[in-house]
Amino acid sequence: MNFIVRSLIQLGILKHDLDYHLLRALMVIISLFFGYQKWFDYEAQALIPYISHGPLIFWLYPVFGIRGATYFLGVSEWLFGALLLAGFWNKKLGILGALGLCFSMIATSTIIPFIPGGWAASAGGFPAMTERVAFLMKDLVLLGVSVYLLRQDVIRASLGKTTSTHSTVPPRQDLSPTGVLEGR
């Protein structure tokens, strides 16, 4: 195990905020793809049971209609993704993107208890989930990533790191498992 740890350290896994940059890039990609599929009728139809039972997003149908609701969600996801992308260079814009994604993931995660047919009756119901709940469970992980990015961007913005991703000021003061101060 020590060999694996040393090898990973030599490969640079502790350097240059790898986790932070990787998660930001992946969230930008996810926002791009999720936003893109909202422009097609197959997705608008597939989202009907989710949006109509979402305690925070049910209002989208009466306000925008079925297609308009998915267009609204698609534009929102693209906007949040673009702000996250801009966050590579400007942490204040990254904060706005992460906040938007936090709200988006909270809104979709709150559908879980209310989605019809979400719990497999044939397996005794809760906690045996069907594909509908399983589809939404990813949003809990994406919420965690969004909160992480929000926290990191707030730290960096408060330290004056709004335009550079490299600085001598450490954004985190946590010790890594190897005792190395992270962020340097």
C-alpha cells in the first residue's frame, strides 16, 4: 500500500488542486450535456413525472408549458455550466455557477420522496428503489460536488484569488494524509 501511495504522490495527485480542477471541468461537461438534451421532445416527455412531482419545480409546467419548462432548465444548466467554466479564471463567476448548480441539484433531489413508483413494492418498498429514484440519486453526488466547488471558490475569492488558479496563498489549510500542506 505504501508503494501505491508514494506512486500517486509522485504522479502529482496532491499538486495543483487536481481534485478542484477536475471536478469543475466534469461539472461543466455535465451541465453542457444535460442542458443539450433538454432541447429535444424525448427528454421533455421523459421529465414529465419528475417535474410534475417536484416540490420546488412543479410550477414550471403551469408557467412555461412542457417544452418551455425543459427549455428553461436547459438554458439554466448551460448558464450555470458557463459560469463554472468562467470560474477557472474568475472565482466570483464560479461562485454564481456553483450556487446555481446547488439550487438545481436541491430542486431535483427533493423529487425523490414524491416520485410515483419510486420505491419497488415487490421488494418491500423503501429503501428498494426503482430506476426513477436511482436516476435522481446522482443528483445527491452532484449536489456534494457543487457545494465543494462553491466552498472552494468562496475561499479563493475571499483570499483575492479571482483571476489566477496558481498562487502562493494556500486556499486550504488542511493537512493531507501524508502530512503535506495542501494547496502549495
